[in-house]
Amino acid sequence: MKTEESTQNDVLAEKQNTAADGAPSATPPRGRLSGKKKRILLVVLAVLILGTFLVWRYYSQFVSTDDAEIQGYLHPISARVPGYVTKVTVDDTQYVQKGTVLVQLDRTDYQVAVELARSRLVQAQAEAAAALRGVPIASVSTLSQVHSAEADLQSSQAGILAAEKHFQEAEARLTQVEANNVKVQDDLERYRQLIGKHEISRQQYDQAVAVSKASAAAVSEAQAGVAAADQQVAQARNRMQEAQAGLSSAQTRPDQLQVTRARAQAAAAAVAEAEAQLHRAELDLQYTTIVAPTDGIVGKRTAVVGQNVSPTQTLLVIVPTRDIWVTANFKETELRNMKVGQPVKIHVDAYGRDYRGKIQGFAGATGVQYSLLPPENATGNYVKVVQRVPVRIVFDPGQDPSHLLQVGLSVEPRVTVR
């Protein structure tokens, strides 16, 4: 605090200056700013506030994290058929393209299996052709036999009717002849009495005897005709029974035709089975050549020449160089403005290069929920921790022709959210 004496001295000095210059002094009092300095200070302050706002606005457009890495599906290569390794064409760290031959197994056994399957197919095709040709033959034969048996049956039935009619005629003739014979024999008996009395001539009597013998012969002939007609009826009935049996046998021919057709179908099925076996043998032969399923870099090679491998054995691993992505674990508080499709700038620490990408999707759960032992927050000592959510980011195509990006590299993605 200034003393009264010093104040008086200041006033005196001001008056002296005024008197000397003829005008008031332009020097402001000590401890105060001039108007010009105030204006400069206000401008500087406004510029600082505006710059701070612009910087905040610029950086608020982006959300970034260093908890991120490149990921991709590793392709374990194994044999689909057991075999003996005869050739290995790749080694670890070697880049291969899709379709490149990696391992060659011995083809001899599988070539023999293909030839055997092919011969079985030829045999099955021949049997099927024979069976198929037998179907129309059996069909025509069946129809002809049925028609022939029906005709025989009708003919035998007509023969029975004719034989029975002939038998009836024979019986009628026998009845007539027997009646005539009775009359003739009665006449002969009367002639015999008359010849004894010498009332008729010997010639008349001999004539009556001859007529009697002829009548008796006619009776015998008629009886023989009846017996023959009866035999013909019996034979006609036997022929009808044979025709009926033949018709019954012919009527079973459609069933036999069905059997023939079933055999033809079975032969066709055998052909299909043989074709499938041949196709399987050809596939097994093809599987002896193991090729790369995708572009990538070979790693963890264990296959060597002379090794016997099984289908469950991993021979090597191909690390992809194209189908890769970034998994970035953002804080849950940073996801508010993030959306699928937003552009991402990906900085790769290993090479100091930036790549372009975009958000493909968000995980359905936080990272800890995918762990082997997810946390249980049912206890009383719960402490709230900011969780991280995996976000999948894909690279824009055509940015890595030299295949620099490798699975597992650390990256820093920066997402433009505004």
C-alpha cells in the first residue's frame, strides 16, 4: 500500500510533466492497461478459444484405439485320403497362390482302384443291357402264351361240346339199333317156329337169320360207337384240363415279366452304383494331389517325403494374405456414433503405413463374454469397469499388392464418425 508521501510525489511529478510539455502526459497510470493492449488481448483470447473449438471439433470426428490387430482364418492343410508322401513342393514362409500343388501322395494304389471300378462298371453295363433286352422279349412271349392258352382252352371247350354231342348221337343210334335188334330177334324166333311147322320156306328162315346177325352186329357196332364217343368226351375233358393248366401257367407270366423288369431295374441300379464307385475312386485319385485352397504364406510345415499321412493329420498351414480384417476393441462409451460402413484409417505399426477400410460389423457381445471364464458380477463387491466391444473392420481392396499385411500385426484404426 502506497504511503501518503509517495502519492504526493507522484502528483507533483505529473504536474511537472504537464507543465513541461504543455499537455497532459500520455503515460497511463501504473497497474492499468491501455485500450489498445486490451483489444489485442481480447483478439488473442478469441483466437485461442476459436482454435481450441476447431481443434476439438476436428478431433471429435474421429474415434481411435490401439487395442487392435489384423486377423484372418488360418487354413490347416491335411490329406483327404491316406497315403505315402512322394513330393513336397513348398516350404515355410513361401507365398503360394490358390491351386498351387503343395504335397503329392503316391497315386499307384488309387489308379488301380480306378481301373478296377471302371471294369466293374463295364460289367454292370453289359448285364444291364442284357436284362433290358430281355424285358420286351419276355413281354411279347408272355402275351403270346396267354393268348395261345386262352385259344387252347376255348378249343378244348368246343371239343368237349362236340364230343358230348357225338356221344349223345351214338347213344341215340345205339337205342335205335337195339330197338331194331329186338324186333329182328323176335321175328327170328317166330320164323324158327314157323320153319319147324314147315309153314315158311328155308330161304325165308335163312334170310331172317342173316338179318338177325346183321342187327346184332349193328348193336355191337353202336355200342362200340358209344364207348368211343365216351372216350372222346373223356379225352376232350382232359384236353380242357390241360388247357386250363396252360392258361393258369400263362397267367403267371406277367408276374415273371415283373420279375424280369425288376432284374433289369436292379441291373440299372448296379450300373449307377458302379458309376458312383468309379467317381469315388477318381476323386480319391484326385485327392492325392493336395493344392492350396487360397492365396497365402506357408507356415508350420510338417510334411516330408517318405511320410505316411492320414486324413486327420495337419501337413502345413496357409496364412491368408487377402481375406484378412482388423478386430478393434473399442470402449463401449466410444460406440455411440459408430455405424456400419463408416470409413476407417488403419495405421500399421510394423510398416508405418496407413490403409483405408470401413466398419463391417459389431460383435454381439463384449470381449470378456467370449473368454473361457466370463466374469460373474453377482457378488457384492462389484466394481464397474468400462467394457470393450470387438468391431470388425475390413480393408478396401487393392491396397496391398506386396502382401505386407500379416495376421497378428498391431494396428491403430481411426474411425470417422462425423
